[in-house]
Amino acid sequence: MGRNLELKARIGSMERAEERARASGAVFRRILIQTDTYYHVRRGRMKLREQEGLPAELVVYEREESSEERKSHYRRIPVQDPGALAVGLSEALGILAVVRKERRLFIYRGARIHLDTVDGLGAFLEFEVPDPGEAEPAGLMRELREIFQSEIASIEKHSYSDMILRAREDVGT
């Protein structure tokens, strides 16, 4: 099972955040077009991630939801037939939310920097710092926060799926 330390923040300008990433020495890897379908589960979260040009995967994870920097434990499972799996999971568990995003992926000293444009939500910056268990990832997280401090509009403690659900409720009221 993988572990990492995560932080998500709203940003005011995708262009400035990308400039900051490049200036820091982060290496641009690729643009990812992702659709994450979240399902109702008893514990943690589960999503089927489909990505243009890449294999699909089922991601099961648990993480702290109350702090700005959240420890996450996750398992990624390769999926051969995402269409069939989506039907089966939908019938068995029901769909909780669907999140569509364009993700610009950068790597900085082993950490993933995501510059996300999420349909219906806007622009976000997300850090995923690996936690191999031997070293504490907090130092690298502090460094990333300092690098991007001027671009962070506000820290977001909720997942994209929670924000989509909240937005849906706001529209319904």
C-alpha cells in the first residue's frame, strides 16, 4: 500500500502557478485528461480513474480529512476493462460523484505537483509527497508550500468529489 502527504489549494492563476513550477526546477511530465468516478463505499474512498491515452485504474484510499496536509494510504489496481468494471461497480455500489479534470503534472524532488483545472470547480494546485515510511515528508511539503505561497488563494480540505457534491447541493437549494 502506498503512502503520501497531500495538500490541495485553490489558485488564482494557472499560468502563474505553472511559471512558479518551472522556475523552481520542477520537471513537466505531461498533461493528463482524467475522469474519476467515485462510488459509495463503507470506509475510505474508491474511484475508477480513466485517463486519455493511459490504462485505467481503480484507486482505493483512506486519508485524514480534517487537516490542511493530509496523510493518505492508497492502493492502485490496474483495470483491463474499465467499461465493464464501471457498470458492475455502478450496479453494486452506486455512483457518488464524477470528477473531470485536466491535470498538468510536474515532478519536484520526487513529489508530484498537480496543476488541475476541474470542471465546475476551477483551478487548483495539489502536492503529493511520497512517504516511504523511513523519512518524514513534512520537510519537502514545507519547501513546496514556500515555493508556491504567492499562488495559493486558499487551502482546500475537501476532495474534488466532496466539492462536486457540495456544489450540486448548493444548486439544488
